[in-house]
Amino acid sequence: MGLPGRLTNASLFLLLGLAFATGWLAFELSGQSAKAVLWLHAAAGVAIVLLVPWKSLVARRGLRRKRSLRWASVVLAAGIAVSIAFGFVHSAGHPNVGYLTAMDFHVGAAVCVIPFLVWHVIARPLRLRSTDLGRRNFLKGGLVAASAGLAVALLPSARRAPTGSFEAAYPVATQWMFDGVPQLDARSWRLAAAGKTWAYDDLAGFSDRVSAVIDCTGGWYSEQVWEGVMLERLLPADARSHSSVNVISHTGYSRRFAIDDAGRLLLATRMAGAALDAGHGYPLRLVVPGARGFNWVKWVIAITIDDQPSWWQPPFPLQ
Ligand SMILES: Nc1nc2c(c(=O)[nH]1)N[C@H]1C(S)=C(S)[C@@H](COP(=O)(O)O)O[C@H]1N2
Ligand SMILES: [Mo]
């Protein structure tokens, strides 16, 4: 069963685009809404693997032509191979590889190949012809897509959380990227919330309780009982006339939320009945039921409300 090289190339390009788009989107989603997106993501990965025999014919022909920058094509192929391999490692149930997680390698390699992929399609443009899109090739494409979709059902990750995360014993501390763990002293710590200042003991006196799953994009989740004060209680009565609420960490890390979502945000001083420890955000951390871990700002020191739209922030934290 042959596929024309041109069609193989165009399909791979589309599949890589799909894998990138669904990968990033899945990082923003949690719970059931992530499921379909991750299914597509995994199926795109499997389909790329299924196309390797055809692509290797194309690539062998290309390499023989000794064009300039051949090494860049090799780096691109190797990067994609590493990313996909660690995607399978994660889905097969091996969260950690040395100090890093399989997800670190999976995402890291994918991000590194972006410039190489852009270069590749500029230097070796796709040349699809209308004759490539005949009925037989559509059937072959459908067969690849169906096999990929079925293969995903066989992956162990299909039987985990909808995000593919493992249920984990709660790790010591997980950072998005570069934040350190500040050692804060609750006696001098203050929370500035929309014009009012709160001391730790004021907040520790509340006992609003929420059971919620923290699901980190690194690939683990844990359900815990969080206790503290519903954020809305600290806002002025007219808060709802504003658009968004910004929750800011001692480290400068911050996340913004629509004011209509403020009602489900909890500022926690305790987890599982005990005061938070430094790694988990002591003295105060945000709990955002239904949202990925990177929204759960730790070491909160300030809360502001304003009229900027809630999406007025980088889609992912930058630190
Ligand atoms: N200030 C700050 N808050 C943060 C982070 C960070 O790097 N800095 N990482 C986030 C990420 S990615 C996750 S998954 C959770 C992890 O919380 P934990 O360390 O209590 O498990 O904290 C979030 N809050
Ligand atoms: Mo995370």
C-alpha cells in the first residue's frame, strides 16, 4: 500500500500541527473537557508513527540529494522522535525519568523542534497536487486515522484521569517553571485584598472547606480537602461590577480570573486538616476547583480587582 510522498509530507505537517494545538489546549483544560482533546492529541502521535515507513522513503530520497542544512532535517526528525517516545513513556505509566518527568521531555523536545519545523516547510515547501486527493488515498488516510484512534484506546493512559494524569501521593512541591520556594513568616506576612489588609490569624479563623482535585500538567493529580476562606468574602460588595480578579504571589507569579468565577475560588491555609507547608504555598494558596494546577497560585500576598478582561494574561505563566 503506497502513499505518494507529497501526501505523506502534507499529512505529517497537518498531524504535527494538530498535535501541537491539542497539546497546548489540553494544558488549559481539566476534567472531562480534556478527554476528547487528549484523544485527538494521542491519535495524532500514533498516526505520525504509522506514517514513518512512508516518510523514511521520502527522507532517504531527500538525503541522497545532499542539499544544504541536511543536519537540520535530522535534528527535526530526532526531536519529534524524542517527543513522541516520551509521550508513550508517560502514557504507559512512567511519570519520572531521573530528575525530570516524561512530560518535561515530551513538551521540551516538542518546543525545541518548532523553529526546525518552520524552517523545514519553508525550505522544502509542500507540493500537494489535486491528483493526490483521490478516493483511494482518502481511504488509506481514513485507515491510518482509524488505526490511530483505536490504538489510543489500548494505551494505559486511556484508563487514567481524563487528562491522562496519574493519581499521585502528593509531591513535596511542584513549580511551573523557575519559581523557588520562599520561606515566609506568618507573623509578618500580610494579604492585601482589594484595599483591605489581612493577617494570617484573621484568615486562619475561617473554615470554608472544599474538596478538589489538583491536576498538574506535569502528569499527576491528587484529591484533597482544602480549608480556608472563600475569596469572595474578602472582596468589597461592588466587586461584581468589575471584570476580573488577579491573584498575586510573593514571587510575582500571578493568575487572573473572571469575576464571575470568584465564587468558586478558595484561599487555603490548610490541606487535609494540617497547615500548609512551605512547598505547598504556606501561609496562603489559591484553590481553583476544575482548573489545572498552574492556576493554583501559592504564597499569595495580594488580590486585586479591575476592569481588564480575564483573558488579559499569558495563557500560561511565564516564570
Ligand atoms: N507562585 C507559584 N505558584 C504556583 C506555581 C509556581 O511555580 N509559583 N506552580 C503551580 C503549579 S504548575 C502547580 S501544579 C501547583 C503545585 O502545587 P503543589 O506544589 O502544592 O503541589 O502550584 C501552582 N502554583
Ligand atoms: Mo503544574
